[in-house]
Amino acid sequence: RKEVEQDPGPFNVPEGATVAFNCTYSNSASQSFFWYRQDCRKEPKLLMSVYSSGNEDGRFTAQLNRASQYISLLIRDSKLSDSATYLCVVSYGGYQKVTFGTGTKLQVIP
Amino acid sequence: GAVVSQHPSRVICKSGTSVKIECRSLDFQATTMFWYRQFPKQSLMLMATSNEGSKATYEQGVEKDKFLINHASLTLSTLTVTSAHPEDSSFYICSASQGAIVNQPQHFGDGTRLSIL
């Protein structure tokens, strides 16, 4: 089983739709969780950190479910500019290691 | 916010050339930096962890003699692709975090697109 798993997609959604991605992780000792966005041929950029209590930033909501070992990202009112690959990142304290998921590709269609 | 600078952004060179890529943390000190490689339409793959003042830690399958890493200061790590060949053509990205790795997000350089002819 991979340490961090994501559905690669692509998720093709119309403008204005709500879309959600999940990311599962295998190490129960994982400490920190993040969502990144990567545009084609660009470096990943931090979208938001994921806190135990859940957090929201505008149209984006991130949640953590430790019991089931997954994090989620919800995007409301999708914009064309949201089209990108969304990467989840998990940090393991004991190993000082950062692991990326393979990414979920989102395509917002006019 | 934290900024990581990577240079050069694009390299095109002949097979057999060695290529050096620099990764700098501009407004913070980074005892640890990470080097990644990404082939087209594939995910980021961690190549190695660069540790200031000590040897880098390489991921399984990454040749340490092929990809030389030097982290001589708290703000600079370099990756040298020695005797590069066409199969080394890829997008190389570095990252660093401000503070404890496990609590802080990674900030990425702009990446270096390497093309070996």
C-alpha cells in the first residue's frame, strides 16, 4: 500500500460545481497535512494546511479524519482558474519525511 | 512569506555535460532541503534530502554518484547532475521549510527544466 494515495482523476466538472477530493495515508503517526496546487509545468504551491478541527479559506475547505486516515479538500463554486493538479502532502515526525500524493487532476469546464 | 529561489530555470545541453542547480532560501535558514524530480504527466518523486553540514540522504534507486548534493550553508543547497544523459531530462524542484519540517509547509523553488540532447 502506498504511503499516500489519491485518485488521479481527471475530475471534469462544470463551472460553479462543488467538487471534493480525498487523500488517504497509511502511517497513523503522521503529524502534518497540507494541500498543494500544481499547475502544468510549474512548481507546487501551498493551497492550505489541514488542521484537526478542519479549516476553510474562501471557497476551499479542508478536513482531517484521523480515525479513517484521510484528508479531504472541498472546492465550492468551481472557477476555470481552479483547473490544476491538487497534491496532498503528509509529514511524518519520526522520520522527518515529507510524502506527496500523486495528485488529483481537476478540469473545470465552461 | 518564505521564498525559495532556484537557478537556472531552464537548461539545454549536450549529453555528457554536468549540470549544477542551485536552491536558495532567501529569507530564512533551512537546515534541510529536499530535491525532487518530476517526469511529464507523473507525480513528484523525492530524490534526496539535503542536510546542512552533512551528507545527503538519497531515496532508493537514486544514484548518489550521479546526483551530487552539497548543502554547504544554511541558505544554499546544490544538485549536480553528473555526465547527464537524455534519460536525465526532467523537471527538478527543490523545497525547504521554515522551522520544523513536520509542522511547516514546504516552499518550492520555481524548478529547473533540464533537457539533455
